[in-house]
Amino acid sequence: MTILSRAGTPVGAPVTSRPRKLDVNRARVAVNEAETRLKEAQADLHEAEKAEARQKLAEVRRMLAEQEAQLKDITAEIEHGRGALAHLQADFDSVTNEISQLTLERPSVADALPDDPEVVAWQKRYDHLQALRKEAIERREDFTMPDTMDAVRLDQSITQLKYAEQNLLRKLNGESVGWKGRVNRVL
């Protein structure tokens, strides 16, 4: 029977700690190599995330430019429509005012002498203005105003894209992405 020491080796046997040191050194080298590979993988992942964020940022900026151009066109159409509607309304108001003024100038003998040349001329002018008023009403009713909801939807989409752009820029700069003020994380 062999007597063992506290270290678990036979008493009187030579102490061989060398293999143990080699194992520790190998383990340290393996840990260092693993840490190096981990750092490299994290750096590669970080670069891949940055590249993806750059691609998303380019796409967001492209979409933003397209939608801003669309909004500009729709806004111009709406402004043109408002101007055209204002012009139609002004035409109607002008004719209505002329009719009101002409009614005040109605000859006093119109009921008694409907064939009087002054009354006939007045009636002819009055009928012409009534026809113009009817045309103005029809043009105003036939006019189609551009839909402002398209502009509202585009404006909301542009706002979201601007927030997405801000978030992507913060991500590329290493800042936290998410809530900042009243801005919610979009992408």
C-alpha cells in the first residue's frame, strides 16, 4: 500500500509539477487565442452592422428625397387648385355683384312697359348676367380639388423617414438608438 501526500502524490516520489505548468500555460494561450478571435469576430460584426446601417441610411435618404419631391408636386397641385377655386369663386362673386347692382338699376317702368327699349336692354343684360352666373356655378361645382390626404400621408411618411435617418446616424456614430425626446425608434 502506498501512502499519499496531501497533494495526492505518493510520499517519497519525486514531485513533477512540470506537466501541470504546461497545462496551465496551454490553457492561458488557448484563452488568449479565444479572446483574440472573439474580439476579431465582434469587430467584424460591428463593421457588418455599420455597413448594413450605411445601406439602410442610403435607402432611407433615397426614399426621403423621392417622397419630398412627391410632396412638393402634390403641394403645388393643391396650391394651384386653391388658386383656381379662388378664381372661380371670384368670378361667381363678380357676376353676383353685377346682378345685384343691375337689380338696383332696374327701370321703374319695367312692370308697366315691358317693351320699352330701356327695359328690353336692361332685361337682356340681366338675362346675360344670369347665364354667366349659372356657368360660374357649374364650373365651380365641376371643379375637383386635389386630395389633401395624399399630402398628409406623405408628410407623415417623411417625418418617419427623418426619424429613421436620425436613428441610423446615431447608430453609425455609436450613440444609443431609440427614444430621444419624443422620437421613437423607427428602424
